[in-house]
Amino acid sequence: MAPLKAVVFDMDGTILNTEMLYPQVSSEILRRRGLTLSQELTDAMMGRPAPVAFQAMIDWHDLADTIETLAKESEEIFSDILETSLGLMPGFTELFKSILAAKYPVAVCTSASRSTAIDLLGRFNITPDLQFVIGGDEVERGKPHPEIYLTAARRLEVSPSEIAVFEDSQTGCTAAIDAGTYAIAVPASHSEKHSFDGAKMVAKTLHDPRIYEVLNLPLHN
């Protein structure tokens, strides 16, 4: 195992609880059309760039809507939900502080657009401590393709194998694994049934002491 020199977080469902909120948005979009959201469609959309996710919804239900129409409607619904429901995932605050104290460079690679990521992360004052944020709209091929993590490795000037990547979904974890990173899966209720074959570790939460051990961080009491 190469020594770990940097840390990269996915955002939705890893840093923020947004992955639990997106199904509420999708459910409302479909409700307005007399349809219901299935778990299968939720899984097909999870972790993917918005245009890909909305295309999956269109194909799944044979909708007449365009991606642009669904994206605009989604933003309006999501804005209302954020005001009351946005939060950090369990263990993130403590782990993030420890990682920064250990002087690891930290970045975020998300399927969300860069502008959305900057907005959401900024609400918790996370962005000032990051080296950079790469949004799904800044790469040609979104997760599960490894491009976003290979790009991060180049920008961090380290080998992919020297990066610890935290992901909550099968889609994101596949991207991290195929990029050759030290992929750590942290599934929550929305992704606990996903397959994480190839991940170096599957943690219950970001509190998992094995995470602190592999990054050589002091454990919190």
C-alpha cells in the first residue's frame, strides 16, 4: 500500500445528507405527473451527473419533458427542501478537522455541478479549507467513469493510489476504484444495499476508527 498523501470526498451522501433529499425531489417531480418513484430508479440516478440522472428518469417513465425542464423544476423543489433539511453526515465534522490538523490536502469531487457544490459546501464554511472542488459539469465523463478522480490526482500532484477517497454510492465508489485510489465506501440508509466490491474498506459511518487508523489520525473519544 502506498502512503496516503491526500484526501478527496464525494459530496452528496458523504459530506452532506443531500443524497437522502434528492429522492424527495424526484418523488415530487413524478407525483406531479401522476407517477411514483421506485427504489430501482432512485438507484439508477444516484451518484450520477444531473443530466444523466434526469435522462434516466425520462427513459424510465417515457416522459415528454426535456432534461432542462426537469432540471429547472428540480432546482425549485430542492431550494425549498434545503432550507429545512440540509445537514452534514454523521462523523464528517470530526474527521474533517482531524484531516486538516494532519495537514492532508483535501478536495471534493462531486457529480453535482460546481456552482451547486460551492453553494452547498459554503453553507457550512467547508470550501475555504479545500484545495479545490471538481463538479460533474467540469469533466467529460461523469461517475462511474474514473475521469473525475484521475483529474483530482493530477491537480493534487500525487498518484491515485496515494489518495483516500470517500464515497457513499456504488456509482461513485466504482469511479474511485477504477481510478486506482484507496476507495473507502461509507454507505448510509440510501445505499446500504449497493455493491462495493473492490473498495479498500466499507465503513459504517465516518466515525469508523479504521478510517482514523489508515490515515494515521488520533482517535476521538
